[in-house]
Amino acid sequence: MCPAAAHPERTETVPRASRLRRAQRVLDRLFRSMPLGRRLRIGMFMAFKAALSASVAYAIGQALHTEQAFWAAISAVAVTQPHFGDTRGAGRDRCLGTVLGGIAGLLGLWTGGSGNILAFALGLGLVTIVCWMANAAAAARIAGITAAIVLLVPSTGPRWEVPLMRLGEVVLGTLCALVIGWAVSRLEERVEQKEEEGTA
């Protein structure tokens, strides 16, 4: 009988976060060991996806007269990943974090007002705990950043407007990154297929 079967509780001794970090290190080593030409091609596709999605998001934001269209461009860059599945996951985390951070920011504004350090600290702590409880730890950083923007950046107009505008800009940037990322990944697959056929 193997030791793991004798003690089933030992099969899950390594925490998930540790396994993910280890997997990321392995992927980083694999990427560094790739030939220069392949790394250059992946980098060029990444640059193309990031630049195009950020530019389109910013242009649409400007055309819609959003308050700060640069947040759409920042979101597009932030969620763009080498693989489309990773872009989709990053986009989901960014939108969820923005929603939760906006809610925490609004609660902080109603309880303590803009610039109140106690309201900010409580809002940040609360939204971090909520993200971890909802098994959305990756969204916690974005939620904290959004809460900080809502609570600490001076603004005029109704209190609800800042988080709502930020959410709109984040969703716009994320959608641009997803659509462009999907289209470019199809192109990248064709290039890889032709390369493989050429070497076969």
C-alpha cells in the first residue's frame, strides 16, 4: 500500500497557491529556454494585442466622453495575456474586483467621506476579506485599487458616479482586450501551424 493511500489527508498537503507559484516558475523557465526567434514572435504578438486593444479602448472611451478614458486603456493592457484563456480569466478578475471595490468605495464615501483614512482602511480591509471568502483572491488587488480611487481621488458630482464610470471604463477595456485577444490568437495559431508544417 502506498503512503498516500494509507493517509489520504496527506495528498493535499501542498496548498493551491504554492502549487500555482511552482507552476508559474516552471512556465517562466520554459519561456526563458525558448529560442530567441520564438520569444520574439510571442513578444510581437503580445505587443500587437496590447497596443491595439488599449488604443481601441481609449478611442472608444474618448468618443463616449467618459471622464477618464485612460482607465479603459489601462484595463486592456492589464488583462492582455499571451494565451486567450488567461486573458479571459484576468478580465473576469478585473471586472469582479472593480465591482467589489466600487461598492466598498461607495460604502466608505457614505460612512466617512472622501479622503477619510479610517473609511479607506476599513473599506480596503473589508473588500479584501470578501474577495478571499468568495474564492476570488486575484480580484482582491483590483478591488483595493478601485476602492482607493473612489475614496482618495478628489472628484465632483454624485458619489455613485466615480465607481460607475470606473466600472464602465474597465468593462470597455476588458471587452476590447478579449475581442482583439481572441482574433489575434487565431492568427497566432495559424502562424504556428505554418511553422510546424514548414519544419515537418
